Amino acid sequence: MIYVIAAVIIIGLIYFISIYNMLVSRRNGITYANASINALLKKRFDLIPNLVSSVKEYMGYEKGVLNQLTELRTQFKNMDFGKLNEGEADKLDKMSARLLKSIFVSMENYPDLKASENVLQLQAALNEVEEQLSAARRAFNASVMEYNNMVIQFPSSIIAGMFNFTFRESFTVSEEEAKPVNVGNLFKQ
């Protein structure tokens, strides 16, 4: 009888520890996925000045876009991209994406520039980073979903509540960003 009670206690303890460890693992997965997004944002951010330098050689660059780039670069110059929280990363992502859109729209008016090998290579590098960012966001959301499932499903929700594992938000876009892009309006800017 005492062996049965001891076995039940040991099995219960092992189950408790395994659930706790899974919660920690899922939470760490979110941190890792967020760090991946931050690293890609840094990579994207570092590519922008190279693109601008190449573009400036070919056109009387629009002052507004250049000023935005300078302001953005100054604002984030000393930021540790490895330690951005999810909100800061999202803000940086939106600001740099908006700037890139402005640069590419401006470039459309310069056919010789679009044919420049340097600019084409930078555009390809930026496209690659954008694809990697998209994949990293999907990985982040998958990590958040797995973690949140453990936080709210029984019996792991009991252990999650005991150790303050809280619900996390997935990466989302604003209503404005979710709307289809009107390319015609971009060329009118």
C-alpha cells in the first residue's frame, strides 16, 4: 500500500515537473522567435542606407524620404536589436517598411536606376530579408499559440497559474495594413 502511494506521488511529481518544463520551453521558444525577428529587422535596417546610397547616385533624391531615413537611423542607432521587446520590434518593423515602400515608389520614376546592378542586388537582399521576416513572424505566432494553449488548457493551466505563466499576444497587423494595397495611389505620391 505504501509503495502504491509513493508511486502515485512520484508519478504526480514527474508529471508536474514535465508540464512546468514544457511551459518554460514554450516561453523560451517565444523569446527565441522574437529574437529572430529582431535580428532580421536589424539586417533590414542595415540594408536601407546602402540602398539609399545607391539610389542617391542616380537621382535627385526626394528630401522627405531621406529625412525620414536619417531620423529613423538616428532613433534606432544605439538600440540593442537583440533586446527589443515585441512592441518595439513591431514599431521598428512598421516604420522601416513604410520607408522602404517610399524608396521603391520613388525609384519607379528612374528607369536607369531600376536597371542598376547595385540597386537590383540590394532589392534582392531586401526581398530575401522580407521573406525571412515573414517566416520568422509565422514561427513566432506558432510558438505563441503552443505556449498559450498550455497556459489555458487543463491541467497545465493550473501549473501555469501557480508560476505566473501569462497569455501572450501573437504578431498582428493593423486594419490599415491588412487592406489591399492600391498600387495606383502609390504612384500618385
